[in-house]
Amino acid sequence: MVPLIKEILAAPPDRREVLVRGWVRTRRDMKNLVFVEIHDGSCFNGLQCACDGIPVPPGLTTGASVEIRGTLVPSPAQGQAVEIAAASITLIGEAPGEEKNGIPPYPLQKKRHTLEFLRETPHLRGRTNTIGAVTRVRGRLAFAVHRFFQDRGYHYLHTPVITGSDAEGAGAMFRVTTLDPAAPARPQGPAAKPDYREDFFGRESFLTVSGQLEAEAYAMALSRVYTFGPTFRAENSNTARHLAEFWMIEPETAFFHLADNMDLAEDFLKYCLKTILEECPGDLDFFDQRYQKGLTGGLRAAAEAAFTRLTYTEAMGELEKAAAARPGRFEFAPAWGRDLQSEHETFLTEELVRGPVIVTDYPKEIKAFYMKLNGDGKTVRAMDVLVPRLGEIIGGSEREENLAALEHRMAELGMDPDRYGWYLDLRRYGTAPHAGFGLGFERLVQYVTGMANIRDVIPYPRAAGRLY
Amino acid sequence: MVPLIKEILAAPPDRREVLVRGWVRTRRDMKNLVFVEIHDGSCFNGLQCACDGIPVPPGLTTGASVEIRGTLVPSPAQGQAVEIAAASITLIGEAPGEEKNGIPPYPLQKKRHTLEFLRETPHLRGRTNTIGAVTRVRGRLAFAVHRFFQDRGYHYLHTPVITGSDAEGAGAMFRVTTLDPAAPARPQGPAAKPDYREDFFGRESFLTVSGQLEAEAYAMALSRVYTFGPTFRAENSNTARHLAEFWMIEPETAFFHLADNMDLAEDFLKYCLKTILEECPGDLDFFDQRYQKGLTGGLRAAAEAAFTRLTYTEAMGELEKAAAARPGRFEFAPAWGRDLQSEHETFLTEELVRGPVIVTDYPKEIKAFYMKLNGDGKTVRAMDVLVPRLGEIIGGSEREENLAALEHRMAELGMDPDRYGWYLDLRRYGTAPHAGFGLGFERLVQYVTGMANIRDVIPYPRAAGRLY
């Protein structure tokens, strides 16, 4: 394979012959000399090619694809060690800056584009500095996720995307169907429900909102598992914080208690940060300069210091103290029993602690049915990891592994135990303490890149009314 | 974390103290001595624990979860170097072999179960030898896929699961909707089509059948990308070869021609095989003995020899020769212009070549619109990799990167160019030769494990009428 630009940039300027293929980022015409910067997506920086006394095709403009042969020489320019003294240039595909043969001009000229404009051009936006950098960081982060868990004996598990379970209130769901929407099988007149026995799976089916329960089944078989797959919410919230389709990572570990789970989450997050600090410095510098001043320093600090751990009760105490000290500082008054609001998370991470915080032991009423009840009968062994800028990035818990306790909690909540027979089986046969957590991958990419809008950290964002 | 059994089994029997947690695989009561085999899913083998003169709870039976403390000693038993001389045993969760407190007996007793029975018990089947081994191999294979591409400068890309494209005949699709199926928005009487402007995305939406076209967009930005995500087919085929939901790997490379693509596919497949031969020997031995005699030798041979490359025309010539030599040997007569049938693939891989075969340059009529036309005007630069036992495991091609040629082919096929405007843009602006392929991940897992039914190589198989 032809060498990548990141490989060429790391090589000594030893006048070796090189062949480069990529796209023109910029072209500068001087007297007798043309400088062309080529990028190929392998790293943030492009490679400068000096074309001295050789013909440079006029069609060689921003966005055009080219092949350049030349020799690798020391660069006189600042900030780069090497450049190419071009011997020949071949234009492969033009990207005309003006209408040509009825084709409109290339939409991504050198000038800056708004992120909103780029969202409407998802098939080209990977060519920009910003989305290119996001894509590289996202890809390396995903690999770091796999490496972290695989190195620790975790088995990667593909939990199902299509599910018959309705997720017990975890969020609005998309229906998956092959029924004819104009004439769904309808046994008793237009007002009756469609007959889902006629649907593809013979019953109602949906897109999953979480693989946790299935991951628990495999943790009770193979001890350590993790998922990394797409999950869905059909919520009609058109915000910079929500997607209808996003990727989630959910490790689940047998014989784990809450403290083990916190250690794992902290190690995991730090590993991800360290990986990107080490592997993508050029991309991080760009985000730091362009989108989030101080980004790199903040990530480095988070990767190194111990995460502060507070119980929910302690956190609420701090919030109440802060609210009393300055009335009106919070829009939502903090009070034991209420959920933490974004402004409360901001206070904890950016004022009180100035770094990541793990909040544990929440009131059972504001957490899911499967979380293990504490001895106090009021709180559950939940844990949320909060980070500066973003708030909650990880949510997890120890699971209720005791059959009677789980059945009791489900009855309190009016849940039908027959619909959870298989889940209760995990407590009937060889049950064991276990714990896990979920991390929304796009939120991790946002945290690492500083990108404010979640739609800019996934290649093809899906949200209400948007399906480019 | 407590050590995994695979770590303990690799340690010297130096009488160190160890703590093991896992599930009872077998229990053998001798006079004054009880042998308990514990497994934790970390490897195929369990760990033998000799309980000499210590109390062993009666509830400690197959499937129960336990914690054992003891010392690591040399094992007198054959086939294992170490065992544990147990000092104490704690029963954590029972799995009673008989009905107890109204709970039916543990369904997975020591006796063998049919794979069909296990498919109906997906939440417990990960605890069996077979599905445990499949899960380990599947997880390591997935990691090998990532490692292979990441080490070669490929960016991991999450292409969208929900799509507005109808995939141009690649297969029947699932609809994704939030419309009320009993009363979908219907502007002009019950016979009219529902009004998809009222649906979640403001238009019709489906589950993707491939991420290739989107991957092409990113290959034209970042040179080397790969996808690894779920894809869907709503085909009502209830066979051992098809799933409604399966995972696919699709690399796409800029500046690549067909021969480069073949080299990549061959290197990739060999890398996957070598990884599993090296990392999962215990699981492979089990599959070799129990499901597919000669499995390991066949994989090793495939990992080492060069794949034979034949054009479609050459392959068809060989098939016609074989058909003429023994009339009636094929159910489907081979003839230029027809697709290869399973029996033809079997002949090529198991008789003619006795190993993997790459068939290239198929008639354009039997391949997709985006494949690059050869100079003969009749064939396209397609490539299928066929392997013994399974047949086609990889399908790919060089893509038509020439705008006029692609538009011409789409017009021949009656395709609406407006619906592919973004895809044509990739040929309008900075176009470049590129190529890629797709590999169905479950077929790779089948190839490596020898499992005959595709439903046994994915944790929760989805097929028509089946949604456990």
C-alpha cells in the first residue's frame, strides 16, 4: 500500500522517493513555484508539496484528488519537518470551484462552514478539518474501548437490536415492522389493534434501548462481558444533547459489588482519555484551539487525579448548602429525593470538586427496578459518573441478585413478573452478585473533543425530522 | 479483581493461596473426598477443586455459583497441570436439580441438550460448553477484526442503522416507525398511503441492509475506513443460513483497485484465522472433536496457503467441464451469465482447489450497479471469496468512480439519479478509484467454529417468527 501521510510526516527527510495520494487542501501559486498541501485523512496535518518547475494542472484546486511523486526533503516552513519536492503531479479527480459542465461548484471551498451547514452535507463533511478530526478520535476511542475490556478478560457481546421487550419505561421506542402500513392486518374493524401475529416476528417488536438485561444473562455465564452497539430512543427532543440513534457501551461483571464497579468505570474512563492524549495529539490541539480552550489540560487532569466519590445524600447536602448560601443560584431547588439537574451536576464537577465525581446510593424511587437495595431500605447501589462540561457520562449499579428482593421490588412497581421470567431465572439458578454500567459513546466523544452538539460527533446523526 | 480460571490454569502449582469464583460444572463425591469442577467462562477448561475433609454443602450442584479458597497444587489427574486443594467453600447461589420452593429444576443439567432446545433458552445457553466456546471465539474474532484494520490505518466508522434509502433491491427491509399502527396518519381515506410526514423522521425510514455507500463517502474523505455494525434483512427464509439481524464488516479504501482489494481480503481472513488458532486453542479443539472433524487443520491450511484466484469465466469453464464429465452431477447447470450456486461453490473450494478461492470479474447483469465496468463492457470488477464448507464468505468490488459511467449504468437499470445525488457527488468532487468488500460476521464465526446453524453463533438470533 502507498504510505500514509502520517507515516511520511514521521520519516526523516532523507531524499527518499515517495508517492502520495490524497486530496488538495490548499494551493498557493508563487512565481515559478506552487505549494500544494495534500491530506489523506490519516492525521490532522497535511503534507506540503513544493512544485518547482513542473507543470501543475489548473484543475488542481481544493478538494481535487491527486497523485504526487517526489523526494522527501527538509522543509523550510515552520511547524513541519519534511516536505515533498514534487517530480510529477497527476490530477485524478477535479473538484471545480465554479460551475462546470452543469455541475455546481464544489460545496466545500477553503472558507469556513458552519457546523449546521455541514450537518446538511453529511456525505462530504468528513473532508473538513473538524469532522475529519472527530472521525479519527471517535475511531481510536472505539478501539480503546475494545482494548480496555479485552485486555481484562471481558467477552464482547452483541446484544440484539430488535427486541420484543418494551424496556420498562427506559424511553420511547421505535416499532420495527413488515406489516403494510396502509393496510395492517386488522381482524375486527378499523378501530381494533393490528394483528401482530401477522408481523415478521409474530409479535410486536421494537428497537432496543439497552442491552443490559441480556448482558446480565451472559455475565452469569462468562463472568465478564461488555456490549458496544447501537441503541435507540424515539423521543421528540430536538436538542444538541440527544440523538434517536446512538452507540452504547455496557460492561457487566459477575461477583462485582458497587465499589468494584466504580473502580472499573474510573479506570475505563482514564484509559480512554490517556489513549487519545497519546494517539491523537494533533486532533486534540485543534479542538483545544478552535472549540474548547483548555481541553487538553482538563482531560489530562481527569486522567490523572482520583475521581471524588460522594453519596447522593452527601452531594445533596452540598447542594443544599450552596443553595442556602446564595438563594436563587439554582433554578431547581435541590432536595433529598429529587433527581440531580444539569445545573447541580455543573456545581459538583466545576465548583465543588473541579473534576470528575462519582455519586452513589440514590433514592430507590428515582432509579431503575433492577438496582440492588441498600440495607437502609431507602437507597439503591447506583453510581453515576459526572464530568465537567457534560454532566452525567456513565450510569450504573450493582444489580439486585436476590430473587425475593427483586420480586418484591417488581411487585411494588406493579410490574408483571411473567414478562420477566427469563430475567428472574438468572436469580433462580446460580445467582451471584453482579454490577455494570452504561456509557453513551457519543457523550464520551463530546467530552474528549469538546464538540458542543452531539450531532457533530456521529457520521450520520438521526433525530426527529432529520434523516439525511 | 479475583483471578480468572484461565490465569490460574497457567500458573505454576506453587502452593500459593487462591480465591476462585465461578459456577459448578460437575461434582463427584468419593469416599472422604469431593471433586468439584468450577468454570468462569474465561476459557474452555474448568478448574478442579479437591475438597478433602472440608464440608461441601449439598446444594453445591451443577450450575450453582460458589467461592472457593485453597492452595494451588500439582494435579494427579490427566490433562491438567494444577488443581486446588480447597480450604473452604461458600455456596453463593443454588441451581437445584429438582423442584424446590415452587421453582422448577435448573434446566441445564449435566446431560447434553439439543441445540434447538438451547435456542429456546437464550438467557441460559451461554452457560453450556458449546455456546460458551462460541461466545469466546466470537468476541476474540471481533477484536481481531478491529486490530487488523486499526493497525493498518483504517478509521472505524459507525454508519447509520436507520436509513431513508431503500437499498436498491439488496433485500427486503424492516420499516422503522412511531406512527400508531392502529391509526396511522391517513389523509384521504383508508386505502391511501399513510402520511409519512407525520412519522418520526418526517419520511419513510427503514433498517439498513448495508453501510457501504456511506462508507464510500468517508473513504473519499479519510482514505481508509471500515464499518462493523448490525444490518438487517426482512426475508421470510427460515433456514440455518439466514438471520434477520446480523453483523457486517465493510472496509472501503481509496486509491484501491480490484487486486489491492483481493490482497486485503485475503490478508484479513488469514489474520482472523491465525488469531483464533493462537488465542482460542481449547475452544477450537472442542469444536474439532465435537462438531467438525478436521476443523483446526483446515483453518491452519487456509491461513497459510495463497488463495487461488480465478475469473468468473475461468470458474464457469471448470464447472462446465466438470458437468460434462459427469452429467447430472449438478442440480443447476453451470452456464456463463448465471450466478454460482452453492453446489458450484462447493465444487470449486472442496474439489477443484481444496481451499479458499477468489472469483473475480462477474457478468455485470448479476452484480450491483456500483461495480466498476471492465474494458470488455460485459464484466465488472467484482470479487467473491469462497471457502470450503460455507461457500461465499466475502463479496466485494472496485466501485465505479467515473461519473459518466455510473450515470450510464444507473440509467440502464432505470434508477432515479435524483435519489442518489449525494452518491454521485462523490464522483463529481475529487473522485478517485476505490474498492471495498463486505463480510457477514456470523458466517466468519461459523467458518471458524464449524457450527452448522447460524442461529448458534449469535447470542440472540432473530428470524421470521422468532424473537426470544
